[in-house]
Amino acid sequence: MTDLDSSGIVPFLREGPPPDRTTFEGWQQWLRTRGTFVPAPRMAWEEYAAKSPRKQALYDLHRTATHVNLVLQRTPMSDNVAALMNTRLRNNALNFEPGTRDGLMLSGGGFQGKTATACDVAAEFERVWRTLHQELLPAPLPGTRDVVAPVVYCKTPVRATPKGLCQAVLDFFGEPHPRTLHLLIRSVRDALQAHRSTALILDDITRLRMHRENDQDTLDLVRDLMDMNVTLVLIGVNIPGSGLLREGRHDPRSGQVIFPAKARRSHNDEAATQTERRFDLISLDPFDYSTSQGIEAWMAHLAGTQAQLRLLRAPEDMLTGGNMPEYLFRRTNGIVGLLRRLIADGCAYAMSTGAERLTPETLSQVNLRLGNFPGLDFEAGEMPDIPADPLLENPPEASPEEAAQHGLRRPWRSGRRGRVRWPRQPCVPCFAAWTPFPTRPCPATSSACPTGSASPLPPWSSARAWASTRQPTPRSTGSRCTTFSPLSPNARNRSPAPPG
């Protein structure tokens, strides 16, 4: 499966760039290719070792592709969203009366799978709708175009204006852009009607800022789009707190947000309730680890994730046994996107070091960084907060003998500017619990630790980046700490040096 085909291309590698769902051609390409990826076959360590270096390299590439293309799993939260969205799309598509169609707002934090869940439901709806359309209306209708687009997917511009939103919708169909706003709105209306569109998904709607006049006009345009016989699905981060709607409370039974009635009236009450009355708001929450149902759902999700991994020495309960579920939850706060990123990077690290399994110590070597997503808006809350590593927050203590043997010293300040000087990187296996850096020969004994093999050290940039998050403690001249933990924020390994 990992050999080259007749065209000279590895089967699991993608040909060309990923599909752009904001265009009709890209959306159709994503519909055709979604769910077609074939994961790497399972293989024992003995079978892998018997392969040639070339076949091992190809199999490693296939495993890496498998770990970064994990199948989207269903969760209780996503099932609630899918049920409500599917009902709204079908009811509005079968409604032949003219008037405003009820919309749907999907809210949640960053990296929680809002877009993936909504697009998955929309793709299934389009499949059913196209099948029904081909059976009932096989011939083209007069006044319409041959290209049928039941679902239109667009992204809200960062600096949204009514013209920019209209241009984003027209770009999906490849239509030209008129110059005036009136002609733009008319072109959007004609395009949606000509292509027989029934659903319009607007992603990143919380990029709208209600203190900007252009964004207020854009929200008015969104309301006008509901009169074009399409179902609007708005996706955003923390929609109740963004100003698009009045403050509401979350109903845990239905998963929707209930808006209370106002006690007093003002001159703008009707305008304030116009949006909330036209949309149903549902939230896609992360996993909850405080209830038995939440723990059961989290364990089932971890079991489904582990079934897709292809590590050669992974036990059956690698993600569900011991304290691994608690560690993964504290490391990701139950956010699906962070868990996928942590698992993929952790598998890559385990493969590169030869461990071929995931443990809390192995995952502590992985730093989650989300700054390499250029399409996300940090101000809109699309980048979630990354929790700290629990192993670094609660490190085990070192005995005085271990601290004295390995010459542990605190960071100190030197020079006129009081620059902080950090000791050299620690010897990991000598403490059997240190995880921020790979292993290396111990500077005190000048020999490799018997509990693990030495591996290349990371560059100083990563060490200083990790150390910059810790508060240094100045030391006095000639002092040496011998009773603090090597995993504490101020602990580092340093060979003996003269005082001062």
C-alpha cells in the first residue's frame, strides 16, 4: 500500500493544494474527496524491522499522514448541533411560502470543531438534496442555471463591510463584482436564486464589531439575506458575548441559549431583538470532566482516537489507561482541536525518538503553538488559550543527595543590568521524571544515564522560550540549592562552577 503507483505518486499524498471550500469548485472537490483517505495498515514491530529502509520511510510517511488526518468523531455535543441544523435546513428547504427563513447560529470556543461539524452536516444535506433533485427535476428549469449549488460556504472578512460580504458570496460562484452596493446585493440575490441555493453558511461571524459602523451595516445585510429564501447558518466564537445578540443563558438540556425578556423598554428594543428572534443559537461546548456522562464521553472519544493511531509499541489502553485521560484533559481542557494537535505532534515525536508510544512524559516534550494559522483572527477569540503542562506545574521533589550529586543551581543575575543567567539543560533520565528536554550524558558523572539512551539536544532557542515563561530567582554569591525539585520552575542542571 505504501509503494508507488503507476503514475509515480505515493497514494496517500495529496495532489495539489487542499480544496478551497469558499468556491464552488473547491466545495465540490471537498465533497468528492472527504472520507476517501485510506489510513496506514497496522503492523507489528517485527514486521516493520524486516522491511528495507526505503519501505520503512514510506510507511512512516503513511503513518504520519494517518495521524494528521484523523476521522472526525461524533460527540454528544456535535450530535445536538447536527440534529438542530439538519432539521432547520430540511424544514426551510421544503417551505414554499415567501418570507423570512429562520436561521441558526453556532457558537463555541476556538478549535472546538464548529466549522467541521457544520460543513459535515451541510455536506450530508447536499447529498440528499441533490439525489432528490435529480429524481424529481432531472431537466434544467427555465430561468435557472445548470450549475446547482444547494450549499454556499463563505467566510466573513476580517474588516467586514456590506460590499466585502457581497463580494465573498459572489466569489463562491465566480460572479463579477458590480461597483455599487445596490447592484452587489441584486447580484447576490440573482446568483442564489439562479443556482437554486437553499443554505448559506457564513463562518467567523464574530469578526463583526458592533462599535464599527461598517460592521453594523454588514449585520443589517445579513438580516436581509434571510429574505432570499435561504437558510443562514452563522458560525462564530462566543456569539452571546460578541454583541450580536442580547445576553442569554445556556440550557443544558437542549444545548441552546435562552434569552430572557427585558424588564423595561427603550427606543431601540425592537431593533435589539430583531436578530435573536430570527436565529436559533446553539453552543458547541468542549468535553466536561465533572460529570459521569462527560467522563464517559471523553473516554469514548479517546478510545476512538487511539483506534486510528499507528504506533508500533502502543498498548491497548495507551490513551485510556492510568492517569492518561486526566493528563490529556488538563492539557487540552477538553477541546477537540487541541487534542488532535497534541496527539499528532506527540505521535511524530514518539516516532522520531523510537519510543513508538504515547505517555505523559512523551507528550510533555510537545509544545502546543497555534500561531501558524494565518486565517484566524486572534481578537475574535478564534485562538484558544493553551493550558499549561500539569507535569511542569506539579513536579516531583528531588532528594538532597540527588541535588548535591548533579549540582543543581538556581538561575542568578549578573552584570550591571541584572541579566538572568540560566544553568545548562538538565539530565532527564537521572531524575526519572524530568520531561521538558531529551536525554543527554549527565555532566556530574560524565556518563549516559542507564534509564534511557541519549538523543540530540534541542536548540537553545526552544530552551530559552520555555525558560522565559518561568520567574527566575536570584541567588546570593556562593550559595547553592540542594533541596528543591529539579522539575520546579527555578530548577536547572549545571556542572560545578566557582561561586559568583
